[in-house]
Amino acid sequence: MSTPGGLLLHIRAECEDFGFEFERLLLDALGDAITMADEVSGFRCFDSHDLLGFVDGMSNPTGGDVCGAATHASCG
């Protein structure tokens, strides 16, 4: 007798084919012990740019400029 539960697998690979093959081997090994309910695939876009073409965090202030950029910062 088994108790229903959830299992999240987060698979990351530099090449999509490695991730796909690992997932296939893993699901084959688990067999009928699990049932896949959802699958979501992600990807890296244009050298870390978002879908609008921007790199998140690229213009964040550094060093002494951090305190001046924050509106409610308590920097000493």
C-alpha cells in the first residue's frame, strides 16, 4: 500500500540533449512507481538576455553608489 505524494525533479544541463536523455533514463528506472503530472522546459536566451533583450541586473549600482540609488536605505 502506498501513500500519494509529490516529487519535483529539477534537471539542468548545458546541452538540451543531455537533460532529455537523463530524464528518459530516470523515468524508465522509476517505471510505474510514478505518474508524470506536468513537465516544464526552460531555456537560456541569447547569452542571458531576457525575451525583451535586456540582461537583468546589468545596471545595478556598486560600491558607494548603492546607498544613493536606494530610496529607503539605511546606510551608515
